[in-house]
Amino acid sequence: MTDLETRTAGRPGALRRAAPALLGYAAVRALGLLALALWSAARDKSAYTLLTARWDSLWYTRVAELGYGYEVRLPNGDVHSNLAFFPLLPWLERLGAAAGLSYADAGFVVSLLASLAAAWGIFAVAEHLYGRNEKGAQRGLGRVVAGDGRAGVYAVLLWAVLPVGIVQSMAYSESLFTALAAWSLYAVLTGRWVTAGALAALAGLTRPVGLAVAAAVWVAAIVAFVRTRSEAVTDGAHGSPRAPGEGARRVFGMLLAPLGAAGYVLWVGHRTGEGPLGYLDVQAGWRNGFDGGVAFARFVADKFTSLPSALAGVGLIAGVALLVWLYVVCVRQRQPLALLVYSGIVTVLALCASSYFGSKPRLLMPAFPLLLPLALALARTRTSRSALIVGGVAVASAVYGAFWLNGSGPP
């Protein structure tokens, strides 16, 4: 029996264990959709249209229906090209259209299913780290922090109640990307290197930040290789036996991981005639780039020019401080290196990009490992108190999501 088969056989009832988390996630999302429906009806708008035919969702459906090559030239000279949008979601929308759905309907269905898959993946990662079976969890690359098994449920609920959680129900790529990233990271933690690499490649076909998943796979594989060599040197011929072909599977997973993102970026460069950096020119047409956070810092500083907006500036600074603090806690709790690399890259790219600043909370949504310390804290709190906290935040998130999506808010 292979190592993979042993692990699989030793973990029966995965869906049964995840059921409370998935049911809780579905309840939170249903609350958000109900609030959106009521708010939209009061403003004589269609909630379904807001979810499936606004902002980026329109660009994705255009790619699915018409392919690449569409662009909009703005009066200021900016060129918005649909080459900026990675292809996996449009491909899935096209598949749904072939099954008889409209492109918008297909995007909504993909988002719905992907959000559930993401919730399950987040639960799987958290359960692996904080679950009851600590001996099994210690097979991952990191120290297990003792928990009672509830941390996985709270990790999922916290991801569901994020202020911009309504995006998880939109025909956007965030849910699809988070699902692929979470399951790739889980595959890394459990030593399924080929699976991890294949899912990382798919994540790279979903969003540019897919490179964060590939980086996590590479770092974890290198650490595993160094650890294996070290154990071999220390134990000599009496070291613990490895599964046949484990090294080859690890290398193959590493080779697979960056293919999605690298392949699409190179294809865009070839199509535009601008070479390997052509995709950066496409992003520049949207005024997207990486400036180390200079533009974001100026945006925050500008908030302090008047008293009302200064409160927003204080809130932004507090939000960034919270992210830094959560990452430090993740490091102190010795999260597996793959999770630290992944969440670190996602956070840095979101905060240090010069893109539309209102989108940053949405861009941070895939960084779910940052929620794990909070999930562990809730798991150690009395159930009644933690349920009250999560329930209150869920209501606030539902109301905010309805307000945000009915306004002129960020894409």
C-alpha cells in the first residue's frame, strides 16, 4: 500500500467531518444573499444582476463568449484589455454554456460550487493543523497547535463573514482561486506533491497571484528535500524508509506548479508582441502595477486632509496593522512554511499594488491562513460566546455586502 493510500484509508468520513463547517458556511452565505435581495428590492434593482453582470463578471463573460481581443480605450489614454483576465473561469463558463446555461448563469454556478469547495479546503487545512488527530497532523511541515477540532469550523465561518464576503457569491474568480489554493496547500501538507502541483497550475490559470501557490509548493518541496537529506545523513542506513518514487513525485509537482501562470503570461506576451513582459503592459493599461505600496500610502495619507475622511484613514491604518499582527501571530504559532509563504505573498501583492484601492479587501480574501489564529482562539472560547461573536459579525457582513453591492462601490 502506498503512503498516499495509507493516509487516505486512515481518514474516513471527510465530508461528514466537514459537514458542520459547510452547513455553517451555507447559512452565512444565505444570510448575505437574503440581505442583498431585500436591499436590492427596496432600491428596485435585481440582486442576481448585481451578482452576475457587474464589474469584472462582465469581462469574464465576454471572454467566455467572444474570446480574447476585446478592449476599451478611455479618453485619458488608458487601454482596458480583457487579456488582463486569466482564462480558467471563462473556460468553465463556456463549459456551462455548452450545457445549456447562459454565460452569467454558468459564472454564478461556478462561483457557488467553488465557494463550497473553498470552504471545504479551508476546513481541511485547519483540521489538519488543529484537529483532534495531532499525530496524523504532525506529518505536515510545521508544529501542531493543540486544538479540539472546532478550529476548522471557525476558520470557514470567519472566511464567510469577511466584510466583502458577498464576493464569494459573485461571478468572480476569488472563490475559484481560493478553492484551488486551499486544496493545493492541503496537498502540500499531506505530501501529495503531484496533486499540489496540478492544483497550483490551475490556480495560476485563475489569477495572477496564483504564483503565490506555486511559490508555496516550491518552498515546501525544497524544505522536505533538505529535511529528507538531513535525516538520511543523521540516521544513515537505519533511517525511516521513504515511499518509492517520493522524490520524483515531489520534483514533478514542483515542475507543474508554475505552468499555469507562466504559460498564460507568456501567451499574452506572444499575442501582444511585447515578449515575456507583455502582460505587465496589459496591466499597466488598467493602471495596475507593483510599486511597493507607495500609491497606497499616499491614498491613506490623503485621507487626513479633512476630519471626516481622517476617520477612514485611521481605519485603513488599523486594518493594515491587524494584517501585520495576524501574520506575526501565524509565524509565532509556527504555521507550516507553505502557508506563511502563500499568505505573505498574497498580502504583499494586495497591499503593495497600485491598483484600485477599494479592491484591496477583495484581493486579500484568498489569504485565509491569516484567519487561523482567530479561528483557534474562537475554538478555545465557550461555544455560546463564540457563536454570538460569529453571528453578530455575520449580520454586519450581510448588511455591508448588500449596501456595498447596491452602491457605486469598488469592483
